[in-house]
Amino acid sequence: MKGIDQRVTEFEHQLRKAGLRMTQQRRLILRVLAEADDHPDAKGIFTRAFLHDPTLSLSTVYRTMKLLETQGAIERHAFEDGVSRYEHADQQHHDHLIDVETGQVVEFSSPEIEALQAKIAAELGYEIVRHKLELYGRKLGRKGRRKPGEG
Ligand SMILES: [Zn+2]
């Protein structure tokens, strides 16, 4: 896991490479992004950054995220709720389980699943370049969420 300062520096580098001028606001967005250890959407990033700079606009956040994604610095996920969520691209590979009741995103990785996927692809004559696995689940034992007549 990389340090936050190191992440900010790398994000800055990516944006400069994309030809973007580094401004105070962009630096703020990069810091908020670097600090996020969940999977925020653009509005979530905006809300966090807005606390530090009320002149910030949502479109600046969108534009910055788009460029970082194009540069491969952040990864975009489109889970079933249709909202684009982001996370740092420098992490170890992992998959996601999405809680269908709360929307919470849980990360996991499984050597067994990775091996099985590679085996299936090989049997089909392929090697895997990348994959995304999303599980949608309901937490066991959570009370008070069931509709009448269910379960
Ligand atoms: Zn993740």
C-alpha cells in the first residue's frame, strides 16, 4: 500500500502528462482521492473536497476524474446502481462484493477463484488479460430488513 503523499505526487504526474495545469483545486481533489480508502463516486469526492474549498465545482471534479481514468491512475467501477465509482489503480488485484441493501462495497481476493478463472480461460484457449468479478449479496443475520412473508 502506498503512502498518501506518494499517491498525490503520482496523480499530479499523470495529470501533467495529460497536459493539465496543476491548480490548487485539482491538487485538493487529488488529495481527497488519494486519501479515499473506499469506492467513492464523483459526488462523494466533490462533497469531501468542497469542505475545504467551497468554490469548487462538480464539473472540475468530473473532468479531473476522467483524465485520471484515461491515464490509468484510477479505476472506474460501474456497479449495478449505475453510478461510476473510483479507486486507486495501484492496489493489488481484488474483486468486490456489493451489499444489495446498504450499497456497501466489500473487497476480497481469492487465489482459488483466480486459479479457476485461469483454468477455464485456458480450456477455452485463452489467457486472461483482466477480469472483473462482482458479487451481489445480502448480509446474513441482519434483522428487520425482510419483507412480510419472505424467508
Ligand atoms: Zn476495490
